[in-house]
Amino acid sequence: MSGHGDPTPMKSRKCGPLSGVAEVPGDKSISHRALILGALAVGETRITGLLEGDDVLDTARAMRSFGADVVEHGGGEWSVHGVGVGGFAEPEAVIDCGNSGTGVRLIMGAMATCPIAATFTGDASLRSRPMGRITGPIGLFGAKAYGRCGGKLPMTIMGAADAVAVRYEMEVPSAQVKSAVLLAGLNADGQTVVIEQEATRDHTERMLAGFGADISVEAVDGGRVITLTGRPVLTAQEIVVPRDPSSAAFAVCAALIVEGSDVLVPGIGLNPTRNGLFTTLREMGADLSYENERIEGGEPVADLRARFSPDMQGIEVPADRAASMIDEYPILSVVAANATGRTVMRGVKELRVKECDRIDAMARGLEANGVAIEEDQDTLIVTGSGAGTVTGGGMCKTHLDHRIAMSFMCLGMSSQQPVSIDDGAPITTSFPIFEPLMAALGAQLERIN
């Protein structure tokens, strides 16, 4: 069952060419950060293009609970009157972060150095995910965490009073952990230093600098050393949220595997820490081009044009690319099923601890639809036989995971038999207009009563 309502079984059928313009929603990662940093700034932050999916709306409600004045003006326009660094008030009720691992982990970081307590929970999927990777580093600041066995939600965080900055070396590549430490460091005395051996998405660093934080980033041996001086005065900003590359991935990849398709996806963020999927697709032989490349709000942006690509070949995806496309492996595996040969995805163990075990979920769903797969703890290998050769006909479990649900809906668009999922309700967490947008392009999706 979805955390936000009853299950919604769905089916996707083979369709004709997908064509048109796919205006996908705003970037989820940037939307979360815009709300949180707006709440920690002084003055009114104006946000345009905010993703209004369940995950981000849960973060907006959380910021209100911590004392910020968060107002929706319609059409993706929002304003946040912040309380300043260290100004969070103690929430009166439990903070429900729904399905959002990003939301709960970043918020925990932001309040960890405020002398308040907050209790966090979420839906069944989020409650099953261990929070130790966050509570460990924020504990270095003096915050204390009291949760269920195994470090799971519901969990109460007791923020540290008079926190002192820390030096933290990342154990695994994770933008969520890095961001939580940096947000905690905002209200800590001294310089907080985060060392990552492998570069991860850098939206937090970019946005902190935009709000006026004293932050520096030094590239070292493929990774980064990030230094943040605590107790800054963050100044309210005007933020334009680019369209989400992780959401764009579904329209792009569906166009690549559905015969005759030609789809334009405008205004997509191409931050180099996020564009690994598009690089990989081009290496496979995808007809994918960037048009009207530009900079908006400090982020590189372009219009993506994707056309049916019947001659894509399986490749070995470099393991060091995983951090730049970790959310896109499910939909990449769908493309791989329609390519020729083996697509080898290594270094993807992080997928085991996402909204669900995404390696297992994709492997079982692909097998149910006639696709040959191999897996181990850190690897997923998909062997395809070319465009349109997937048998289909299977029922796939989504495990409350929005990306699993959308990936299998895309698989059905080119499969010989329809592909079904047990629950499409989680799609609203990140892509609330997925169904009408894909239907307008020509997809045949239906809800099963």
C-alpha cells in the first residue's frame, strides 16, 4: 500500500510513436534545498518552478513546522520567509516526510545544531530505511538520535546546543549525507570540512554559495574537499528551479525505445554531477542531442531531443559514473533490455538502500517480462536482444518506489505484451503529472480497477 493512499494498479501497452514536447516538473533535489535554505535565510526567498510532488510538499510542511512562513502562490511559484541560521523553532507535532529520503535526511541535518527536539516519521518505505548514515555524522556535532531498532524511523533528534564544527570524511558517496553535514555545519562554530573521495551532486554547495555562505570547494583526485564557515547570515534569494533530469529520463528513454518516436524535453538541468545517464545513452548509440545550451540560476541547462534508436548496443557503464546517475539505473535497465547485448552496471550497491532494493526490484520485474538478467550485491547486468524484443506480459512489484513504477510503465510502451505494476500511487512523490504527460505524447497507460 502506498504511504499516501490506496494502491493504484496500472498497465502500460505497446504504443505508436511518441511525439511532442514533454515539459517535465522542476528538479526534486533543488526544490528540497530551495525550501530548506529559504527557511534558514533572512528575508523572503522567491522560488519559481518548484516541484509540487508529494516529497517536496512534505518538506514545505516541515519548514512551516520549524517556524518558516512558506506560501504557495500557484503555478510553481512559492515564497519562504526564513528564520535565519539557528532560528528553527521546536515543532509541535511529528514531522512526516512521506516517502522522501532526501527530505528527512536534509532536514535532520538542518536542525541537528539547533537546541531543539524533533520527531520524524514517514511512509512504510521510508520507515524501513536505516538512518544511521545520517545520525552518525550529525552525532559528531553533538546531536543525539533515538529511533527504532536498527536506526529506523520514527526517530527523535535532539539538536546540539553550541555545536562546534567537524571534519568529516565520507564513507560512501552520498549527496544526502554530504548535504546533511553541511547544513548542520551552518550553525556550528568554526569551519566544517567534508571530504568526499568521489564527487556527488553539488546542488547544496552551489545553493549555499548563492545564499551567501562562506564555502569553498577544492577538487582532489576525483573527489572534493568542501569547507564551510559556520554561523553565516544567509540572504534570501530568487531561485528558478530547472526541470528535473531524473524525471526527464523517463520521456527520453521511452522515446529511444518506441519505434518512430521524436520527443523534445525542454529546460533540463545538466549539472555535471547529474548527467551520467545521458552520457551513457549516447555511448550506447542513442539519438539524443542537446539543443539551446545555456546557464540558468547558476546551473547548466539544455533542451533534450530524443529519437527512436533501434541500433543501441549494450555497454559496460563505468562504476565511477554511479554517483552522477544513481537514480537513473532503473530506467537505464529498461533501455538496456531494448539494446543488443549485455549492459553491465557495476558499482551500484547504493541502489540496495534506496526507496527499496532497486537492484532486486528491477531484476525480478525484468525477469517477469522475459528479460535475461544477472546480479550480485554491487552489479546488475541486463542482456537485450534489440528494440521491441521484450516479451512483456508480467506483473511487477513497485515496493512503494516511484522510479520502479515509472520504469516498468516505460517498459510496457515497447513490449510485445502489456506490462503491469501493482501500485502506481508512489509516482506522485516525484512526478505528479507523469500519466497525463506521457499520454499526451502517445503512451497507452491505464489504471486497473
